[in-house]
Amino acid sequence: MKKIRPGYKDAKNIIMEGFAGNGLIAEGTSVPADGATGYAPGCLFFKRAVTGTGAIYQNIGTAASADFNLIVGGLDMGALTATATELNTLHNQTLTTPAGAGFTGGTGTVYKNAVQLSGGIYYTSILFDITGLQSSTTDLDIIGQGTSAAHMGQITVAQNGTLLGGLLTCLEVPVTGVTDIDLYWATEATGKFDDAVTGLTETVLLTNGGAWTLALQKAIADPVGIANGYLYLCNGAAGTVGTYTAGKFILELWGT
């Protein structure tokens, strides 16, 4: 076996050969073409870059017909068949139709969502702070602000799966507005602050039956009916008009 010698390489850019005379290590600015000869199976080719970062390739072919593939973090990228679009779906996504401006536009309001598919389980989470949103005087009126749609986002089978269950958790108690808050879904995206949720084609998901308290969790036992539906928060009881100064929650939904 030849030793590696600084500055040495043959016509194939090989700087280290095995006993059979085939290259074990090579380097250069151009990766050998498929079908090239003289490179041992497993041969590493170090591609030099005039500018930027170089790369390492490995021969997964034979000495008689080389096939050099890029190695990234020990992974043979030549075996990768996924498209860029498919790879992007491995990351957490966000809802295709997120909350309307009537739910996100309050001063101090926070709204974030994420969708993940892992092992055939769809997990959707919506984290929100209703600070800056308003409740009205009437039971089952929609919580929000302004005159824009005040839904919390659209849930679809295509993106969120067929829902099997859910959970709403209070992370900070709501203050100033109505503290008894319910969760509905409707087929329409047009519900606004102070509209009656019952004026939509709606279904109740969660009736709290009282004020939310810190760490209180309420299960959504049967959300299966949500198919291309929009989520709404609404008063769970009559009250006075108020702008929330606190109130953090996380909504979690699981589907298949």
C-alpha cells in the first residue's frame, strides 16, 4: 500500500492506493464521473473548492465502475429519494389558515401554532395569550377585537388528520374579561368579535362551566366532526365588556 505523500497524486487524482492498485483516497476539484475505473469500493474523494466549502464523496460502486455519492454527516445522500418538498414536511409546519386578524390583532395578544406528523400521529398545538382581546356582555358571543374574523385557525383532515381528542390548558388565568370561556368550531370563517357563535354553523367542543383557574385542563373528548372547520373562543357566561389584561392557554389536538 502506498503511503500518503504531501503533494502526490496520479492522473486519477489518487493519493493513496490499496494492494490491488485501486484508489482508496483521492482529491481534486471534480468528482470522478460515474463509470470511472481504478477507484476501490469505499474510496473517499475529497472535493476541493476554489471558494466556499469542500465536500467528501464515497464510491458505492466497484473498481470497474465507480459511483461517487456525497456524504453528509455520515449519510450517503445518493440513497436519498425524498424530494425537497417531502423533506420540508419533516419539520414542524404551521396551519395553512392561521387565526384571523380579529383574534391576533389585540395589543399584547400572542398567537403561535405548530403541526407535526410523527409515527402516523398528527399533533397540532396552538399557544395563545388573549391579552388585548375583548369579551362582550352576552353568553356565547365570540371573543376577539375589531371587525375582522376572530377565528383561531382552520383545522383540516389533510393537514391535521382525523381528530381523536384534544386538551385545553390554562397557563395564566384570564383577567378583566369574562373568565368562563368556551371553545367552539364552525364551518364559517366569518365570525367576528361580539357575534353570537350560535349564528354560525357551529358545534361546541368544550364548555368550561366556570372560571378558568391556573393549570386547569379540559379534555375535548369528541372532536372528530371537525373537518375544514374554524375554531372560536366565546363567552361561557354573560358578563360585562372587558379587554383582557392576562390569559394564556395552550390548545392541543391529536389525530390520525
